[in-house]
Amino acid sequence: MNEVDIKNSKKFTPDMTVGQALELHPEAGLVFASYHLGGCSHCSINEYETLEQVCMGYGIPLDQLLDSLNNLFDD
């Protein structure tokens, strides 16, 4: 997903990088923290990994993480 797509998007997608997700919504980091991602040295996530890769690597259901992130836009 390129920078123009991110700025025009109102949805988190599996191919989006962690860095792009953090740019898309200011509270995305709180969602990652709720899944224990990125809060400590052994749970860090790489901002260049896609959301799908993070879920595969940490055993988190992709649909569940995407639902949690996309719920940020329901406010």
C-alpha cells in the first residue's frame, strides 16, 4: 500500500505495514498494545512488517486484529 492510498484510506488491511497503520489512526498503537505487541523488548513489532505477517508471527487471528483496528473508525 503506498502513501497516497494510506492517506485516502479509512480501513486497515492485511497488506498494510505496522508503520502505515500507526500513521492511519493515532490510537492504532493502543490496539497493538492490547494484543501485547510492541510494548516490551521480546514483543516488539517491526514497523515494516505487514499486519498479516505480525499476526502470523505472533499467533493472533488476522480478522480479530483487523476488526479491532477498524473499530477505531466507528467513533
